[in-house]
Amino acid sequence: MIPLFDAHFDLLSEISFKRNQGKTHVFKEDFYPILRDGGVKILIASIYLGDHQLKHPFYYAMEQIGCLHEELRESPELIMLIRTKEDLVQCKASDKIGILLSFEGAEPLLKPRDLYVFHELGVRLLGLSWSRRNIYADGCDYSGDAKKGGLSSAGHELMAYAKKLGIIADVSHLSDEGLEDIMALDVPFIASHSNAHSLTPTPRSLKDKYLDVLKEKDFALGVNGAHFIITRDGKTSSAEDFKAHVAYLTEKLGEDKVGIGLDLCNCLSVFGRSDHSEPEVISHHGESQELLKALEDELGPEITKKIAFDNWYNFFYRHLS
Ligand SMILES: [Zn+2]
């Protein structure tokens, strides 16, 4: 079994959705068996809010974190929150699956100092924007025709406060201008689930001119497995497309900076996906090992192990306090 560190999964949306329907032990019953079969060891779970939740973003973020903490209390033998370097090391040595908490859009923060309480609750990663515009930054904008900027002055203030707390920025979903602003700061950062623009030119993908700079930065990236972000002909997608992105990004960034951030959504009921959804590289985490074996055939066992787990683990070992 090749251990997997998946740097992007919308676990919290699904857990709070199901707990609101009265279900308990969601992680234990609906996720753990599949994650275990797929060799998943650590997940970055995002706090993502849909447009309909933006009227009360602080509340919905708290609700998602609260639901996760209930699950942690219900299944302490299966799941643990990773807040520190010590937690990271302990998780690796244990049979538990570790969760790192992340913001996917900073709307829940009415002011930068609100980050303090989220840090206390375990949040260690901060995506300033999920594709949309907010008071901190512009997102990548899926429509492609919005006039965009980078970080606002509140965004810079938030980044300074995040640095003080040891919270790491995530540039997936940020505008190019925002990426340039983050690259100019003296901070480590990640792109948890982003691919190569030259293979799949979407507003979510990273252009070569940025990859060349990111190669020299304290940075790590997770290759995304969603259809629209791996397809190379605009219609089909397969493991071959995913492997092409992994190979390309590894060539551009080097073999120590590339990991995996699958972004699997079709397996989640909260987003109302159906069988008619565009296929993702795998349909759920239980199929991870087949994907990793396919990578191994192409890249060999040593590099595959780094991409599947070690590169993310080493990045967080360096940066968690
Ligand atoms: Zn995302």
C-alpha cells in the first residue's frame, strides 16, 4: 500500500450536511472504510462555503468546524486533527487518519484578527479567495471576463497576521495578480489543488511563467484530479491526463515540490452530484491505489512515494510549529 496525503477534500461540507440531517459517526461509517482501502493517511479538509452561505459566513464556518470536532470526539481511534509538528509525526506513526484544516475563501473572517479563533480551533491553512472576490482578494473568476486585482490592504493585513500565527497561505483559486502578491511576500505557501495551464488552460491553472518562479520558492503543489482541470482536449479526461500533469509539474518544479490534491467532489452528496457528472480521475478515495500504481509505472517507486506522501509531509514538518 502506498500512503496518500491528499491536499484537498471537501470533507467538512459533507460532514455538516449529514449531521444536519441527524446522522452521527459520519467519518467512521461513510468515509473511514473507503479512505483506509485507498491508503489515505492525511487529508487537508477545506472550509468551503457555497454562495448561498455567504450571508452568514462566520456561522457556517463555525458549524463546519464544530461538526468536525464532534466527529473527532466520536471516533478518536480513527481520526485526529493535526495542529502541530508533533501531531504530524504522531499521526504518521499511528493507524489514524490525520486532518489538516484549511480555509477555501476567507469570507468567514470579518477582520484579520478573527483568524485567531480559527487558529485555536485547528485551522492551519488559508486560501484568501475561492474564485470569487471578497474584501481580502480577488479569485481566479471562472467566467474569465472580470476585471481582477490582487490582495487588498485588508488582504495584506490578513497575510501579516496569518504569518504571526503560523498559518500558511494557499493560492489555489486566487487570481494571477493575487498569486504575484503572495509570491512577493516572505512566506511559505502552497497551491493545494492546482494544475498546469499549458496543458489545461483554465483560470484555475498555473501559467509557466509562475511555475518558473515557484520552483525557487518555499512552495508545494497538489495535482488536481477534477475533469475540467485535467482534460487536455476539453472533452475527455482520464488517468493519462492526470499523469501528464504530474509529469509536467514535476519537470517544472522538481521532484520535491509536487504532491496530490485530488479535489474529489462526485462522491459527496452535499454538492448534489449525480452519475451524469463529468468523471474525475478516480470516483472516490477507495480507488487511490490504482492511480498511484499507474503513477509508479511511469515515474518509478521512489518519486511516486514522494508525490503521494513525502513531499507534503516534509513541507508541513518544516512549517508547522
Ligand atoms: Zn477548490
